[in-house]
Amino acid sequence: MVSKRLTAILCAVALCITGTALVPAGASAQDPILFVHGYVESASLWNTMIGRFEKDGYPKSYLSAYSYNTSQSNKIDAEEVKSKVESLLKTTGATKVDIIAHSMGSLNSRYYIKNLGGEAKVDDWVSLGGPNHGTETANFCFSASCVEMRVGSTFLKELNATDETPGAVSYGTWWSPCDEIINPDSSVALSGATNTQTACISHTALTTDETVYKQVREFVK
């Protein structure tokens, strides 16, 4: 009881002095994670995965998801990724973040890494069902971002030019042979990345499947 009381007092003192609660022991060995959703999705997509990371010891302050306008160019969205990364680093005091992206979020977060200084700020990057080389599904929608997701688009040619996985970032992709959104399935894999095939699961299930979560958790650990 004394130990618990002393811990509570120390936490209160830290909060008064710094305005920030003490980070749980061992958390400093983990990178904070920024979650980037895909087309016509929102931050709520990540509720299941974030809950699992919390259960496995990640403090809430280390897990950040946000919603953004998915109809505009991925280049604009990449600027927001940059802003969110800077904010997460400031909040946690960390030097690097991990990024876990789903679907189109893979494109704007990759653009940030390659073109907006993200190489120095990102440790591990994960793509769950990302249309990294385009998807035929994007032929049926007409927003700026959809045009960029089409196979052979100017945006993707520029993004994949020279080096698909630049810098010292660890890149990992997960793709499902039953993904109904990413066609062809081979679009997800990147040269220079750790590319993992999942079981026969849907596009959205890549964010909730327990096996995928455990593999991703080990990848960013």
C-alpha cells in the first residue's frame, strides 16, 4: 500500500512540475505510433488495433490516430502526416515514430518519408493493403486521390522511382490474396521491404485480424 501511495505522489509531483504524466516504465524503448487510415475511412478504423497495443503495454499518449480529407491529393495529405509526426514527437519526447498505414494511407505516408523529411523521423513503416503500385478499383472513382491510386499514375511513378524504400526506415507490407479492393494483390509489395502474405481476409480485416496484429507488433517492437 505504501508503495502504491508513493507512486501516486511521485506521479502527481511530475504532473505539477512538467504538466505531463510519467510514462510507464519500459515505454521509452518503444516508438510512438502514428496510424494513417485509407480512402473514405476515419480514425475509428484503428480502434481494435490501438486497443490491442494498449493491452500490450503501450501508453495511450504513444498511439495517435486522426481523420483527414481522403479526396484531395496524397501530396496534401502527406503534409498533414508530417504535422502529426512532429506533434507526436513533441508530445512523447521521442526521436522517431513508427507509422502503421492502411490502404491509401500507405501512399501519403510514403510520400512524407520520401519527399518531406520523414526518413529522419520514421523508424518502422507498415503498409496494410496499400495500393503501392495502384489498384484497378480506383478506375471507378474520380477524386484527385483516386486518380493517383490508378495503376500507372504519374503520382505512383514518381513515388516508386529510383528507390521504393528509401533511407534507413524498416519497411513492411501485409497483403491478402482475398483483398477485394487492391487489384492486383501484388500491388502491395515493395522492393526492399519485408512483404508478408496473410490468410484469406478482407481489405478492412487487415486492421482487425489478430494474427496480422501480432506480426505487426513484432515488426515495430
